[in-house]
Amino acid sequence: MTINYPNGSKINQYTNPKTKKETPAKRKAETTQFDNRGMNFEEDINQSNLYYLNHDLAVICKKPTPIQIVKVDYPRRSAAVIREAYFRQASTTDYNGVYDGYYLDFEAKETKNKTSFPLKNFHPHQIQHMEKCARQNGICFVLLWFSTIQRCFLLEFSILNQYWRAQSSSGKKSIPLKSIEEKAYEVELGVAPRVPYIDYVKKIIKNRKEKTS
Amino acid sequence: MTINYPNGSKINQYTNPKTKKETPAKRKAETTQFDNRGMNFEEDINQSNLYYLNHDLAVICKKPTPIQIVKVDYPRRSAAVIREAYFRQASTTDYNGVYDGYYLDFEAKETKNKTSFPLKNFHPHQIQHMEKCARQNGICFVLLWFSTIQRCFLLEFSILNQYWRAQSSSGKKSIPLKSIEEKAYEVELGVAPRVPYIDYVKKIIKNRKEKTS
């Protein structure tokens, strides 16, 4: 959903493509005038999770970045200080949690592309993790954000995996927007929560129930 | 389960109470003779999770410790080095994941006490998080390890919460072992997996189904 100002101009909720050549400072000034909206996609998902948590609608957390700690100082009378550490590759997806007893597991990714979503955005370990969770009947998906055309989709992992696996034979390194339009749920962005993905999770659950009944 | 050696002596799987006054080096030597078993309770749970993952029985992950990063160096031609960071209080439990579509969420704790489990082992934010997850019908519990008497229990969160909430009125700062014996599942420790807690999760699910049918 794009929100129109009274003068008819659209508010860019994430990255405004028109401002991409401007300095970060200018961009910051531009986004803050929209009442602190439009920070970035990940931040909006985190805000949505907070909304879901505070309204007892779901408990979804972003996992902390795994870090390899090498050296820690323990100064007297103050907290331990990590003096040498390295970022480690995460072995799972970024988000998981529970909605109505169901296990949810997902990753959020964005692209500036206008016509397709590049598969290089996904790491093999993320695919493997979702594959494992899907085998345990978890609800696995990706939230895709096309920042230039400002459209958001929820794509179930089973469909993403088809494209992922076909890469070597088909040579296709991205999923066409046309296919995403057909096979994914388009997420209508809102205000509270900003990315109401649980609405579409409900549809997935409904479809599952219909299949098994 | 305690495993007996041919001479009838018991293998201590975690901390051997008899060695507690010895140096860490001695203790290490003692534990490594048991074929690297007996490292600690958390390690054994992690090993069990790996077993479940590799056998496609469940996907349960330990969340990384959240860290507040203050300063990062980017030396040329090498990985980013974190030069100043601090440990942050986790806002959730340590473990979560999926078993057969069900969301699991738990915390593992140990005590040297022989007759009761002190409630101070739990932090308010862990209780709050499990409360939230339980309201979403997640399967929430704690794995309790009595290291001195070498017994492991799976206690459902709903029961833990009763004792937690009663603290202020009853003044009781711990759960008596007798109550735990009555109300929790005693986990028979094994070899692969070492802490087969999913066996008891299956019982919880069975009980749930019977209640709702």
C-alpha cells in the first residue's frame, strides 16, 4: 500500500529511489519528515513484530547475530568488555516464532530490481534451514521487498525452493516478478503493523487445513 | 538414566559432585576419560539438538548471545574485527524451534541443590517470554538438571509459572524436588540423544490432543 499525502505525492516507506544519489544526511532529513517512517524494510518488520508481541497476536523474534568472541576484559566495578570478536555466518534464518501454536520461520530480503528477485540474496544455509523446518511442518517463507517499485510479497518456501533447485538446470538466477505475482501473496503495507504478514500466514494455515480435511 | 561401568561405578554425565573441590584441570582430566562425555548440561542439550537435526526429528536452535557492538575495525584484506562490545541481557529463552509443526520454547537450568530447585535461576524476562509463547499455544517448558543427584526433569511452563507467581505470597523461593517428581516428567538420559526431551514433548502433545478431543 502506498500512502498519499494531501498533495497527492506518495510516501516512500523504505528507500526512495529518487533520493538514492543523495547523501545519507540528506536522505535522513527526507525520511525523518515522514514522522520517522521509511527507515528500512528490516526495521519495519521488527516494528511489526513488536506490534504483534504487544497485542498478543504472535511472538516472533529476530535472532541476534552470532559472534565469535576471542578476548574479553573484565575491568573492576564495571561490565565485561569484549575486546576482540568476529562476525560469524548465521546458520539459520533471521526470524522465527509462534503464531497460534504454529511454528513460523522466515527471512526478509530486498532488491532494487524492478522485474525479478535475484536468488543470490539467499544463502545456501538459509535454504537448508528452511528445508529442515518445512520437513517438520513449520510454516516457512520469505518476505520480499522490491524497493524501487515499492511492492512486498510473502513467498512460501516450497515455491522459492523450486526456483532455487532449478538454478543449475535452468540457469535462471532470479525469480521473475510475474511469477511472484502469480505464486506469492502481495502484502499490503499498513501503519500498525507496517508489514502485516500474519494476515497471509493465516491464509497459509487455512489452505493447509483445507488440504488435510 | 545412570550408566554403570563393569565394576558397578556410576558414570557422572555432568558435574561429578565428588570432584567439585578439585581444580578445573583435574576435573577436565577426570571427565575426558569418559570418552568426552560429561562436559556439561548445556553442551549435552546442544548435542541432543544436533542429533535431532541430523535425524530430521526436530529443528531446535540455541539463540546466540545478544551483544551490543560499539566499535568495529575494518582492517584491509581481512575480516571486520569487533574492538568494543558488551553482553546484553537476553529478552527471550535460550532455545526454540519446531517439532512436527509445533513450536517449542524452553530454557535449561541446573542446580547443585539436592532437595529443591531455586526459582532465582529464572529471570523475569524468561518467564514473561514463555508466558507470551504459551498464550500463542507454544509448547513451553524448562529442563531442570540436579547435578548433585544427577536427575533431569522436564517441567511444563504452566507449572513453573504457578510457583513463580506464588513467590510473593507464599515466600517460597524454590520448587521442592517432591513437587517436581510429582508434576514434571523425569527425563531418562541416554547416549544418542543424551537428553531425549522430545520423547516427553510427544507426551505433552498427546495430552493436549486428548484434552481438546
